[in-house]
Amino acid sequence: MAKALEELEVLSELLQLEKEADLKQFKEKIQRLPLTERKANGYAWYPVQVVKSGYTYGERAVVTVERDVPEDEPHRFRAGKVVNFFTNQPAVKQREKTGVVNFVNKNRMQIILNSKDLPDWMGLGQIGVDLLFDERTYLEMEKALRKVQEAKKGKVAELRNVLLGVQPPRYAPVNEPLALPHLNDSQNQAINHILSAQDVAVVHGPPGTGKTTTLVEAVAQLTQQEATVLVTAPSNTAVDLLTERIAEKGLTVTRIGNISRVDESVIRQTLDLKLADHPESKNIKKVKIQAAEARRNARKYKRRFGPEERTERNRLYQEARELSAWARQLEDRLIDQILDGSQVITATLVGCAHDLLERRQFRTVVIDEAAQALEPASWIPILKASRVVFAGDPFQLPPTVKSSKAQRGGLSVTLMEKLLQRLPQVQLLDVQYRMNEAIMGFSNQQFYEGALRAAEQVSTHRLEGREEPEVVFIDTAGCGFDEKVHERYRSRYNPEEFLILREHLYLLKAAYEEGEAPPIALISPYREQVVHMEQMIAEDPMLAGLPLVINTIDGFQGQERDVVYISLVRSNGKGEIGFLKDYRRMNVAMTRARKQLVVVGNSATVGQDNFYADFMAYCEEAGAYQTAWAYMRTA
């Protein structure tokens, strides 16, 4: 027990290091920049127009703003980000209000303000939105860790002892094991494993193995035994996908918190819209507006006023308080009614700390993408349940850790990874439905001990009309294609390497001149290479009309295409490969392709690393190992 508590104490210290590093980075990169540079780098929207305003639940004011720039102009704002809503009007004394981004849709952003009232200066112009440091996330993680450490008895202490290896997990036999015909054996076993677990269940889902399908089916089974199941994940995108899939299953699901994409299939499940659609909401909104009006009228009385004015001001404030209390009472009752009627509630890990869930407890919490979640964040939803289901893959992208000291101390090691070592029973999903056998083979050997098999319907599928192997490595060694570093962003790119990739792309397009080309993705570990590829493709009429996307590996996670090109970029005389050494990131990249995978890189640089040397050897054996010189005639 002492060892477990010591582990949590170390975790708290590592989290503090991460918080300090994150804040330092934010100050250096963002806070100290003038507004013009913050705007140019996507850290600020300025100027903006307020296109809509009002009030949401919890007496929170909400504004929707719009900027007048090209829709594809990049920025750093996402749902859940903490922001500063401000005006540059010199005559205004209190020029800013903080808030949280509710959603971003192209050039429109909705912000829930940390205020009961809308600012008086909204109609004066010179309005903007700034990114702020997100301290709330750290505060919620710190609070969760303290609760886990301080628990003496009860479900929190019991679950903590199981998850930290002090006590063994308990399982009860399932009376009638499920054997759903549309699932494979390992998926059915995973659901039975979840249903039998009394404390904890872990489902290991490698790429393409139907993890989300399995989880949604498991949640459906759990709702037959429990009033409400809590389903969560680290990111808004992952939670939105689960919300959508659970709703498609016919379950009543309510999404708490921010939405990352404004999609009809998701937004209909949000608490905000369910409240707005309820007949009672118009009355609540009317009362909130009356309360806000009373507060505004009361504030009109300045310092010097007589007894009558003072009495009137006090009356208005009292009226505002009474109206607010009435609105809150009506709203709380309506929210409880909606949440009580939900079979599933979904939220991000940090979103599970929402005030609306504070008094609610669940039998089961499901944590998807658990291998991407910092352990302190995972404890936030765990505190609300007596059984936890972890699902994910520790051989894909890990959580982001900015402090090198915290990284070395083990902050990036997730709770799910620890459980894979501690638990006697973990369920592996072993049939994948995305890649043919050749694409799957290398990843299967390197990460999954050969345990995966390709489903019959995908095992041999390949591009029609193309005789080239399914896995190709194009070697630029000896071509003099040295990597470059962007002066401003310090990200690496390799223009000549892309020219070779483009030649292969030309050949692919030529093979489909008479028909529809397959969906294609161009991805790279380096943002600057992605930017370069986007510019070159946009300017190339020969590639017009190709169905392709270009993104970083991280940005492309969760997606797939028939053909995937990977530009490795690194090419130098020292054999330095930087974060290409994160093999989990490359596992994500190599498992996005369904029918063909083409990797372009310099063997003299990356081949000094055993992982990439093994991959090149695999290409020689199971695919094709080509030299860039074969493409140099037209490059």
C-alpha cells in the first residue's frame, strides 16, 4: 500500500513539472507576442464581429463571433480552449472577460463566458479573442490525484488498490456469454470480459480491429444492467465519435461539455441543444434576460447618489438575485430530468469534472483511447465509478508531455500501459479489417508479436490495375536531398524528397486516367513538410482532381485511405532522426493504408536505426525496395 501511495506522490510531482514547463512555453511562445504576431500565428482572432449572444445553462453568458478572413486560414483555437474575450477600446475600463470555446466552425467561434452578464462594450468594435493558458485542466488533475491519495475506504480506495496492483482484480462468471453474430470471437470475448469484470477490464485494440464497434456494443449491453453508463476519452474528437456511434445504436446519449465539430449527428445529443429544444427553456431564458437587465439597471447608479437611488439600486439587485435563483432552480430540474433519462453520458476526461456531474455516481466508466491519456487525467472519471473499462493501444500515439524531466520520470506512461503489465487478464482484439496482409505484416511483427490476422475480406485486397507491390520503400540515399529547417518554426522539411514522392503520385494518377482514382493520403511527421506538400500540390495542375488529403501523422490518426504516402524528411550526415525514434508514431502512420503503403526516406540516415533497417528489410522481402534514381529522370 505504501508503494502505491508513493507512486501517486511521484506522479503528483511529475504533473507539477509538466505544468511549469507548459506555462513557461506558453509565456515564451504566445503571451509575450504583440497582438499582430499572435494573430499571424493563429493565437488570436482580431478583429471579430459578435453575430449572436445569449445565455446558456448555469447562468453563463455566451457569445458567437466571426472573423473576416479566408476560411482555410489556420489558427490554434479548438473546443475546450480557455480564451480571453477582449476589446481594444481605450475608453473602456474592464476590457476583457475569460471564457471557454464551445465550438469552432470555419470562421465562427462560440465562447461560453465565465460570467453571468454579457460585456457592455460588445457593440463598440475593436473586439478580439486571445488564447489563454489552460490552468483548469491541471487543477482538475491535481484535485483528482489528491482525492485518490486521501481515500481511506469506500469504492475509491478499493479501485485505487486494484489499479495500482495492491489487490487483485475480481471477475464473476457471465451466466449466458454473448456470441453476437456480427462480431468476431475476440470482440465477443472482449464484451464478456467487460461484463464479468467487477473492478477493471482492459481491451487492447490495435489499428483496424474494430475497437470502437466493440466498445459501443459493450456499452449497449451495460445499459441493460445499469441506469446510466459514463463514456469518456481524452479528446473532444474521440468523444464526439463515440457519441455519434452510440446514438446510431439507438441509445439515449447526452454529450456534456464542448463539441469539437458542429455536426448535426453530434449536436443533437448535446445537453445544450436538448435544453434549447425543451418547451420549458423559453421561460428559463426569459427569466435570465430579466435578471441580467435588472443587474444592468442597478449598475447605472454610480458612487454619488441619494437614499432613493440607493433603495432603488438595492431593490434591483434583490430582484436580479431572485430571478437568477428562480431560473437556476428551473434549469437544474430540467437538467436532472435530461441526465436521469440518459442511458449514456459522454464527456472528455477533464469534462467529467463538470459541475453537472459532481453529484453523480456510475457503476461503470468506459475510457476510450486510454493509452493517449495522462494518468492524472484518467483518475478524474475513475473517481465517479466502481468499475472502469480501459480501451486503447499503447503502441499508437502516446500522450503529449512537454517537460523533458517529467518525460524521463515516466509521466508519459499511461495507466493503461501499467495495467497491461499488472493484470492477469487483458483482452486483445486480434482481427483487423483495414489493411491487406502485406501492409499489416511489419506492424504485426514489431508491435503485436504476430498475434494479428487480417480479415478474409481485406487480406488480399489491392489496387486494381496496379502491378506494384502493396508496400514500397523509395530510398533517396546518395541523391543529396538534405533536410532543411524552417528559420521561424524550426520544423524540418525536405523539398527534393517530395519531388520523388510526387513522381510516384504522377504514375499512380496515370494508372487511373480512365477511371476514378483511389482515396490517397500524404502524411509526414513534420508540420513544415506538410505545409510544403500542400503548397506544391495546390500549384500542380497535373494533380488536380485527385482525391487526396495532406496532414501530419498526429493529425491523420483515426483516419485511413486506400493509398498512403509517408515522407520521412530526415536526411543528414550524422544519422540524426529526431522524433522518428518514436516508433509508436510510425506505427500509426504505417497502419493508415488499406491497399498500398509508400514510404520515402534516406536509408543512410534512417537505416542506422534498427526499426527502420528492419522495415527496409521487410520491404525487400514482402514488397519493393526502390531507389529514388529510378524517378530522377522526370523529377
